[in-house]
Amino acid sequence: AQSVTQLDSHVSVSEGTPVLLRCNYSSSYSPSLFWYVQHPNKGLQLLLKYTSAATLVKGINGFEAEFKKSETSFHLTKPSAHMSDAAEYFCVVSPPPNFGNEKLTFGTGTRLTIIP
Amino acid sequence: DAGVIQSPRHEVTEMGQEVTLRCKPISGHDYLFWYRQTMMRGLELLIYFNNNVPIDDSGMPEDRFSAKMPNASFSTLKIQPSEPRDSAVYFCASTSGRAYEQYFGPGTRLTVT
């Protein structure tokens, strides 16, 4: 079984300040973890993924996330927010490839607002 | 690669009509997923296929919904008859069994009046 909890439904930051979007997961196996971003009226785009390699994962547009097994967390960060970062962000957990169950489990999403 | 292609991008129909949504996965991907997104329920997995065979349709709301994948490059999601509560954005995604992440199409926004 697997689940993911996004701790904030809405985060607002000023342009140029750091971004922190929090995610905790639960899994009965070694999970794969992802962050997807959805801009208004668009599909979901993969930001970054953790697949049991390096625990600090770098993604597109300056985002990164750190896998902390002891805390069962996978928080998303960015040093300096840009107006174009305004979007909905989803934390996602899945089993490893070829596990026999390819379902993704999505968090409820965090809406990021950037204040000019 | 063109990515996952979905059509139509927008569909407006009247209650009781049949609606067909289409999806072309990324070439070489052997898994295809259909999702529905609403404000109330978020993202829900409806059904997924592996090598054109339905593996899990437990998320399909009811018998009004059906999905097919006649070949590796095409899938349809059909709603018959449609109801206003079916209004949502429907996403198709694909992946390879050797990959970790799913690739999403742009979605079809369905409005049933």
C-alpha cells in the first residue's frame, strides 16, 4: 500500500524568496517519488523524480527535492521563486518499475502563488 | 517525439449524448492510463492498460464508462449516456514498463450540459 500527503493546500511566497512545498509519503516497499507541476489549463509535467539513487534530486526550472527515509518526506524546494512558478504542484508515489502494479498515487496538490 | 496526443481538447455536449475521447500514447510505451480531474475529487485513475490489455478498471465510475485499446497507438474512453456530473478534465498518460515516470497528454475538457 502507498499514500502521499501534501501538508499545505496553498503556499504564497514573494518573488525572489525561497519556495518550500512539503510532502510526506507512506509505502510498504522502496518507492519511487515524483513531483509534477500543472500550470493553469495545462497537462501535468514531470518536475523531478527519485528512483533510489541520489537522495538529493535536481529537476527542471531550478527545483530540487530531498528524499529523507527517516522522515518519510520528499519536500520540494527552490532558492528563488519566479512569477512563472505559479502553478499546482503534485507529489506522487509509485512502486518500482515492473512491480506488477503501475499505479501512481497522487497527493491532493499544493497551489503555489507568487506575489510580485 | 510529439508526446501523448489527446483529442478533442474541448468537448461540450448535452446530457444523454455519447462522448468519445481519444488518446495516442508515446511510441514504444506499453502502459496507458486514463485519469479524470475535478475540483472536488482531484486526480482519479479510471483504468490502465498494459500491452493493449486492460489491467485495472476499478476506477471506472459505472457502466456508462468504457475504454478500449485496439492497438498500441490508440485508445478511446467512451461515456454513454453522458451526465452533467461527468464534466471534468480527462487525461491520458503513457509509460514504458522499464521507466519510472508517466507522461501526460494535455487533457480533454468535457462539459456536459
